[in-house]
Amino acid sequence: MNHQNVAKMKRPKSNKAGYIFIAPAVLFFLVFTAIPIVVAVYLSFTRYGVFDAPRWIGLRNYINIFTVDPVFLQSFRNVSVYVAIVVPSVVLISMVVAFMLNNRKDAKVFRSIYYLPALLSIIAASAVWRFMFDPTYGTLNQILRLIGMQSQNLPQWIYHPSTAMASIALMSLWMILGINIVIYSAAVRGIPKEVVEAAEIDGASSMNMFWRIIFPLLRPTTFFVMTMTIIGSFQLYDQIYALTSGGPAGSTTTPVFLIYMNAFDSFNMGYASAQSVILFIVIIVFTLLSQRLTRDDY
């Protein structure tokens, strides 16, 4: 066998078939993700009102966001309240419930029940929760009356600035708990049985086993759940649109809702694009921080 035949045998086969298979995904990414991002970044440096041509204004939109517009910064404070309620609650409740369901024969049934709210339409669920949040006839205040709370002390839920964002967080918590319970359940089942059995032989109680063994071993899952929940919090929109429209008094206005209002209500696309770029950077920073923490620990 001469050297030419050997070279032909070593020559890699054509990758045309592979390129053909990935072409639709690449095209979809370019058309619906990459190109819109580039256009949004360009529009963020312009004054563009949809009905007229974009006019380059440099950093004016970004300067106005941080010096003239207090609502955008307030929207991040509102999201911070939401994050402070939802993230710890999701992590703790999901983890505890997954641990309690572990090794139960009916665990699949309970996981399915917990997961059901995630399958519901947010708009339909919001209609139900709007009735539950009603200060006079709502289910929640009726329950509080039954346990002895006076009418003048009943919370106003989504109808008062001090409780509106907490009410949104309560509904969101109900909808996303099931997903995270399933994630934690898979992580709990992945813990080596030898570790748990050794702790049981040593006489560890369920509480000590949870905090000293289960909780540390679930840290990678906890970082994942926290990261995804924080990213989802910054993208909060549907519940706000369906329940409060950013009110009362702007207490539930979120960055995404504000971007939508500026873009499609005020037709200020350039300013909305600048806000979306800032939101994108904030989400990227949180994601990279989470990945850095995970990489350092593991």
C-alpha cells in the first residue's frame, strides 16, 4: 500500500450531512436570537419611535435611565423584594419536600400533584388568584376571618403597595414549587445510599441527617435552582400584566414590564432597547457569578 492510498484512508469524511442537520437550528438562532440582539444594541443608541427612522443619539438613553428615570431603578428594587421572598422559599421548601418524599411508595403521586400548577396557563391561574386576593370576598381573607383576624387588619394583597409584590411572589411560589421539587427529588435520589446508611448506623436523627449530609451534598442543585429562579425573577412579566399592570403606585412594576410599556405603549423603541440591554447585562452578571461560585466549590 503506497503513501497516497494511506493518505486517502486517513482523510476525514465529508461533514456536509452534519452541516445540513444543524442548519435549521443555526438559522433559527440567527434570525430569532443573534440578529435581534444586535439590532437591539444598535437601537439602544438611537431615538426610534417605530413610525420614524432611527436617529443616533449616542449614550443619551443610558444617561437618562440612570439620571432622569427613577422608575427603571425602582423596578429593580421591586424585583429585589420578589427575589428575597421567592428564592429562599423555593430552595428551602422544595428541598424539604423532596427529602420527605424520598423512599415513599406514593412519591410519584405527590410529585405529580405538586407539578400540576406548572402546567397551568399563567393568565388562567392569575384570574383565579385575583379572586383569591379580593380584600372583601377573596378566599385568603375569608380564611383569615375564620381564624379570628379582624376585618380592619386584613391584608389588601395586590391592592396595596406594601403587600402587592409579596402577593405576586406568593402566586409565583405556588406555580414554580413543583418544578423544583422534581429537580431536588432527582438530586436526593442521586445521593449514595452508603452515606445515608452510615449516618443511620451512627444514630443520626432525620434533622441532623438533613442539615449535615443531605443539604451539603445538594449544594450544586441548590446553586442551579437559585440561578434559574433569579433569572426567572428578572424576567417576571405575565403575572404583573394579568394582576396589577405594574400598580398600585408602581410597586409591582418590573424591568420587563417597563420595557414592554416603553416599547409597545409609548412606542419609544430606542429607550426600551437601552433598558433591555441593561437587563441583559444584569442577568449575564448573575449567571456568571453563579457559575463562578459553583466552579470554585466543585
